[in-house]
Amino acid sequence: MKNLMIKKIKAGVISFSLITVVSGCGLNPQNADVDLNNTLPEAKFTVYQEAVRKLGMMSLIYGRLPLNIMSKNIADQTGTSVATSAEIPRDITEIVKSTLNGIGGNITFIPYDPDFLASSVNTGYSEFTHKLIPDVVVSGGITEFDRGLVTKGDSAEIDATIGSYGLGFEDNNKGSLAQVTLDFNLIDFKTLAGIPRIQAVNGIKLHKAIKEDSFAFTVKSVTLGAKGTIKKVQGRHSAVRLLVELSMAQLIGRYQKLPYWRMLPGGQSDDIVTDAVLNDFYDQTEQQRLVAIQSYLYLHGYEVKITGKEDSITKTAIQQFAEKNSLTDSGANQTTYLALFESVPINHATRFRSKTLTTMLTEYKRKNKLYSLSKHYDPPKNLVDDGTLTLWSDKSEYVIGEQMNISFSVDKPMFVRMVVINSAGEISTLFPNAYQSDNYCKPGIDYQIPPKRADFVLDIGGPSGTDKIRAVASKNPVAAEALYFTSTGDFDLSKMAAWPVRASAEITIR
């Protein structure tokens, strides 16, 4: 603090100083010359917006399953949005919603609005037949707002007096550093349980500066003064939007095992994703690993075939990829697999190749009899406009006492119901069952009865003869009483018009 007492100065000088200081400081708002530009409305664009958009394309290229996602209300949990006169937003739900809806690809945002749902009930339109059910729900909020992590500044004060006249001037410059932190978690909609490790905690540091000038002129105990304050605050609401976009990319990237960090400026590899990807790699057989490596090579532009074997074309492609990316080990191993996974090109050309790859993988499975279809399988798939249901068994003949495995898949999200009719005409439900109660099935998954590492088995019992497996799929739930069969155990087509997506398989019991 500087305190200077100046004496023996003429009053005329004081008056001149008054004019100079007031004009120089610009403390009179009526005399301020403010430049108001006439600008057109501008679209809001952030450094993470493009990353969010590309995440949708990434999910398609990597062949991830469709994801329906809903958000709870996301708000300030610290209470400081009110105490600080909205220095941070009170509610950020709409920012979260617009971010999720902007991803696209196979990510579908489902809004949650209790008032709208209640109104739907009152108007009679409460049926959920055509409504999507979310897979996961986003929860979270603003969990930290530290306003004064660092405070620094300097000030100066000048006082001048002569007789009954006085002049004072004070100048303060202050700066502070604050931090905002957002927490998000992903919740499984059906179980309402948090999904382990699928969370995002991100913070951003914010700067704030204040400059205060004051001037006072005293004449015979009557004080005249002027004071002005200039504040410069980094956009805290915009900073929160950045955190939301970053966090949503992180949540979905982790859940869908995507290298989302490639889309972020300065992004670094996420151990949660790479750990999950490597766990999948080591859970596979050697043949499955080669199929995965060949798939990634194809997405990178190498003209390999999906063979599940380390043929000459595959070896050459791996070697070329290793040289291009400076890999020291060029085998069909973890290093190559992870490098391929993290660097798949994200563009429209690769998206087109991913569609071709899906066809190649389907053909590979059929050629290698991974579907083990028996000679009684009828048909290999039932293709109609409403969707496709494919059904197969691991063998065509069983001996009483053996254990059976049944598999199926759909090409659209559908409810599946499956029964078996034995040679005596007795009908038993195979799916859903006490251990697999959720019969809402998604495309891209080979469902098994029983699933791997299940707590139950399907034991083959008598009588001997031919057992007929019949399955129906629909976008709406299928009740057991909706299935009709003829005396021979076939679908009664005259009563099954409402369920056009059907599949059948037959097995011999000896």
C-alpha cells in the first residue's frame, strides 16, 4: 500500500488533476463509448463437438451394438449456482441431452420427461408398443465449484490534501483461479445398478480478474466521488458445456469399448478401454483372434480374407502394418491387435468397408459350420421385412442323457420366445426361462441356451424320436398363448399371421 501526503499544491492544480483522473479512468458510464457490433446469430461450436459427432460413426465402424441411452436430471449439487448469482449453471440437463442426441450412429437418445409421460397417460396414449426402452441411464451433476483456489493482486492509493480540500485515488487489481468438476455414472436400466468403471470425473480451471478504480474529491467535509469496476470472467457456462461433451464421449467410449480419445484434442489412451479390449483378446481362441485381426486389417484397407488362419496374405498385411506403425513385433499378437484396434480410420470409406466386413464374417461362419446346422434345420433363416431370426443346435442327433446347446440370433431388436415339442407332443418352454428371464434380444449377438458358464444345463431325456424346436420373434412381447401348432408340431400358419418372424429346427433323440 502506498500512502502519499502532498502539501503546498495550488487549488488550480487539484482541479486540473480531477479532470484528468476522471477522464482517464473512464469512470462515468454516461460518457462511455461502447462499440456494439451488429452480428448475426452464430451456431455454438466447441472443440469437443466434432469428437462427439465422430463417436457415432466410430460406433458403427467398430460394429458395436445399438445403444438406447436416457439421462436423469443433471444439476448443480454444490448449491453455489444460487449463492454466486449463477456463476455456474443450476441445471445442465439440456446440455447433456443435446450432447447425447448429437452423437448419432447407433446411439439413440431417449428423453425422460415425467410431465410428458403423465400427460400421455391422461390423454390415453400411454401404450409402450412403439416406444424404445433405454439400455442405460446417465446420472450425475456438478459436484465441485471451488471459487478461490488462488487469489493474487496489487493495489495503489494516493491521497492529497490542502487546507479544506482533499483528493484521493485508489486502484485495485485482483485475480483468482477457480475449478468446476462434473461427475457422471452410467446405470443399467433394467437392474438400476451402476455399471462398474463406466464413469467420468472431469474438471476445468477457470480464471477471473477484477479491476477497481475509485476517485474522491472533498470540499469542506462534502465528499464527491466516482467508482468503477471492470470484471473479466472466463465463460464458466461454456466451460461446463465442454466438460459435458468430454464426459459423454468418455462414458459411451468406455461402455462400448471404443478408442474415443482419438477424437479428443490431446487425448490419451484410456486404460479402462484397453484393459477391456485385451481381456476380450485373451478370452478368444487362436482362430477367433486371427479373425479379429483380419477384420481390423480389412478396416485399415488391406485386402485380406476372413479365414481364421495366418495365411500368406494375412502375414504380409501384418508386416506392412507393423512397418508403417513402427511396431517392433509384427506377429498376430497382443501388440498388433491393440495397435490395429486403436488406429482404425474413422471416415465414410471405412464405414462402407465395415458393411462389407459384416457380410464377410457371416459367410465365414457359415463356411466353417460355426452354426452347426442339422439336416433338419428348416430354414437356415427366416427372412422377412419385419426382421430375421436364425436358429441352430450344436448337433443334429443326441443320446438320452447328453447335454444340448441351442443358439439363435436376430438382426433387429426383438422379443424372442422358443419352445420344444417332443415326439409325444408335449410342449416345454426353452426361452425365456427361469435363468434367462430377459427375452429382449439385440442384433449382433449369438444367444445361447444355456449361456456360457451358466448355472444350468439342458439334459436330453426321453422319449426317443424327433424333437421340434420352434421360435418366434417380434418387436412386441410374445405371450406363450400366442403360439399355435398343428398336430404334427408345425406352426399353424392360419393363426400365426401376426408373428411372421419364425424359425424351426429339429433334432433326433436316440
